[in-house]
Amino acid sequence: MIAQKLPAVCPSVIAALLLLARSLCETLKLPAPSVEQILTTTGAAKSTAYLFMQTLSDLLPTLWRPRGRPKKPLPSVNEKDKDSAAARLTATVLSYVMRHPGCVHKGMKRQHYSDGFRHFILEQQAAHATLDLERFAAATRVPLGTLKDWLREPPAATSIKPCTPANAEKKDLEPAHIQTVLDAWSRWEGSFLCFCEHVQNHLLIPFGRALCAHVLFSHQARCPTRRQGRSPDELALRGAFATYFPGAQWVGDGMQLPVYIDGQRFTFNLELNVDAHTGAFVGTSVRDTEDSVAVVQAFQDGVASTEAPPLALLLDNRPSNHTPEVKNALGDTLKIRATIERPQNKAHVEGAFGLFSRVLPELSLDTKSGPHALARSLCYLVALVWARASNHRPRLDRGGRSRVQLYADTPSKDQVDNARQALRELAARQERARLTLEQRTRPEVLALLADHFLRLGLLDPDSHLRLAIARYPLDAIVSGLAIFDAKQRARTLPQSADARYLLGIVRNIAHKSEGELIAKALLDLRLQARDRMLAPLVTERDALLQKNDLARLCSDCIDRALQTQSPLARLFWIESLLSRLVLCPLNDRADLFRAAARRINATFAVSHYERTDVVRLLAQRLFPCA
């Protein structure tokens, strides 16, 4: 190529190229012409040739960049300006910390930040975009890794268990101390535990954590949340399971069982079949995972121990329990699905696992030969001995008879026929319900779910789970698939998560969407009636909407939505923000959505699920699927 283009190249450039090649040949100790030969042959001037050689030498490294991260550029002329900007940023951060005590708290190992401080840092980073992250982190005294987490993905929320103000210290409290604590809490932006340390160490008030919680709770300054109690319906549902006679129906399920060998943890699945009428443990199986092979092995073990298969076997809705292999192994035994969201439906086997867990010690062995096989054998022997010992133990609720004696009762021919007929009717009703649901379900949604089930590797042999998911709106299904896919990619799914986990996600999203629509309809009706309770919010919203700064409007609406505890007020501010964002072009709308999502995910005072709901609602309204 060079030889073909030589006539079109300036002689000085050719001479510069030869001079550069001559210097490289001298470095590599290769033969090369002299400088006089090059200049005489090309007819180029010496000074011009050397000038072009320097230009070629500068361009040569740009033809191919070496491996590795490129070097940082040398400091530019405006480094002094950046230093002065960093100094001003440090002063601004210090001023904010002085105005908001408790917004930053440095512990023994890590620092704690308030939501307002995180919002402030995000705003300053947007305002000082010319500063590199290293210089910005040094100026704000925020670690670089923490700053990158705030600007990239939302960090994991640190939950602090609230103190219950049930038993407060009984003493004559000083009114001045109480007023000081209330005044300090009104301006505090940190966590409650850090506030208690601030009261004792900085304010020098001898109040413990429980007493501080009692003072704040009594003056309605802080109301800790409490968990919901147990359902009162559990006692009323006892005894509702219909049984017939020994061997009519078995109940099967699996349980994770850990074994420690030489300090190494192995986990196996204990599959157990329990007779519903007698409570006898008829069949067991121990495998690495809960799969269809475990179901078949436990069933075959029960048949071998009782010498007869049952009329029906009740299994939960795990896809591995309903594969063709299980159907073939059961033969004439009817396979019945457990009722969804009713753990009481498998009370026999769940109760057995509960008793087993109470008496089971930690299975830990110290050996050096074959740990995996030894652990599996030990697990099987322990389960086998426990089941057989329990079968021969007398039961007070059965007149002192053991499970073996109860199982030995022979049913009459009428009992067998009646039980078989009742079980067949039960299986037929469930099959008719499934077919009816399949006929009502949209075929295009089923096709969409079939493609994603295949892509995500989810088992659903009889399409039961796909039919259940297809009943929900398309927006909920798409959001559920996206959340499941993201959790699978991030490896945050539970170990036993399957298609039922996806059904739970879709169901929760659909229920929340329904609640949001109900709240929106209620909000529209109340706005039409000009309710007095919403009048201050309307006035405040109208004042905010007059501002031309859309980014500031977005931040103000999000802050007001997340600071309130009222679902109606939260939806009011989200709808107020959406009324302006939907009018923006699509590109601007995407940028504003990213900034809003970043600010929402930096508000740790709101739970993770509430933050996710707000982000999902904004995405669903700003970027609809249809």
C-alpha cells in the first residue's frame, strides 16, 4: 500500500517516515540507511523532515491503545477553579450539617445518613457535575463507594427495630428535660437509636432508650409501628379436614434438613407421607432436592411398609409434584392438589415436621471419609428410626392406641366405595374448575406466559400456575415477570422459588394496583367536592405547579409524598407530579423518571416495598405498556 501511494506523498513526509524507522531500527539493532542517504534519495530538507518525524512520532501511539485502563489526563489549567469549587462545596455541606443536627452520625465502623442528607448530596452532585467523583467525595466527606451506590443502585435499607413504649421507667421526670428532648427530636433527622445516644452524651439528660420512646410516644411525636398478630380464624378451622379410614388418603410434603460434616454444611430434602386418618408416618425419602423423584420414592416406601397403596395422595402445588413421572408412579391412586394459601390443608404432615424439628438435635459428624454419602445415610436412618418409633407410641387422643394399631383397622366395602366416590368427585370438581378457568382465560396472555416460563426455566406441566397468573391484568403480569427476571439475574430469589413465587408477585402487584385505583377514584371524588381536608393540599399544590423549575417540582412532590403517612395524601402528590410529567417529551420524561427514582430509593425512612411501589406507579403511568 505504501509503495502504491509514494508518488502522492510529499518527499519530506517520506523522509520523516524513514528517519522514524531508522531510529526504531537502531533501538532494535537492525540494519538501516544513514541520515545522508535518506535525505539525498528523497531530496527533502533536513529541518522539515525532522519536524514531520516529530509529528509522526506523536501520532503513532494513537493508532492502537494498549491494554488496561487508560491513564488519567494531566491536570488541566482550570485545576485551581476545581479546587475552589471543592472548597465551596465543603463549606456548603458543613452549613447543611450545622442546620440539621443528626443528619450524619459516625459510628465505630460506619457512618449513618438521613434521607434529607442523601437528597442534599444528590442535588449537589448534579450542581457540581464538572467535579470528578473522587474530588466530590473528598469534599463532602462521603466515602467514594457509598457515593457510587447512591448514584447507581439503591443501597440496602437498614431496618431498626422500634422500641415499644409499653413499660416506661416510673420516675418523676423533669419537665425541662422532657421539653429539651421534644425540641431536639423536632429538629432531628437521624435514627432513633442515634438520637438516644445524642440525648445521653451531648444533651447530658439521663434518659434511657425506653424512657425516650415513652416521652415521644406520649406527646405523639413518634409512633412506632407494630406487626400484625395471628389470624383468629386458625382455631375455627381445626377439624375441617375430612378423613375416611386408614389408607384412604395420604398427605405428602418435603422439609429441608441440614447436616454438618467436618464443619461443612449439607442440606437434604426429607420427603414424608402421612396417613390423614391415623396420622401414621407411612413413607420417607431423603434426596438432595425436593423433586419428583423424592415424591415417587416416598410413595413407594409407603406402599412397601403398608403393603397397599392409598386411594388418594394430597400434594402441594409445587410443579415437581405434578410431573408425568409422579402420575405414572401413583397408578390408580388419585393425585389431589392442596388448597392454595391454606397451610391447614396439609396439617398432618406439617404437624409431623413440627414435632420432628422439636426433637431433632444438630446433626454434626466429624469424619474424613465420604462426607456426602455419610451425611445422606445418617439423615435417612434418623428419619426412619423417628418415624417407626412414633408409629408405635400410644396416643392419648385415640384411646391409647398407636398409629400402627390404628392403621391395622380394616375398612368395610361400603367405606371403601364411599371414600373412593367422594375422592373422585373432589378430583373431578377441581378438574372442572381448572377447565372453566382455562376457557375464560385470554389465549394471548397464556401464550406470553408460556414463552416466559420456558425462558425462565419454570415448571408448570398442567398449566395450573399459568392459568392462575393469566387471571390478573396484563400490567401486573408484565411487572411480575420483570421483577422475577431481575431477581433471578441478581441471584436474590429464595432457594426454593418457582412459578408459585411468580404468582405471588403478580397477585401482590394486582392487589396493590387495585388499591391504587380505588384510592385514585376516591381522590377524584373528594377533589370534585372540594373537601376541607384536601383544601390545604390543593393550595400547596397550586403554588408548586406555578414554578418553572421542573426538576425542583419533581423533588418537592416526591418529598411530600414520602414524608406523609396518609395513603391518600401520598397518592395526591404523586398524581400532582404525574400531571406535569406526562406533558413532557419522552426523552425528558425518561431523565426526570431516573432522577425521581434515584431520590425515592435514597429515602430510607420509607420501607423498601413502599419505595418500590412508588417507582413502579411512576413507571406504569409515564410509560404504559398499551
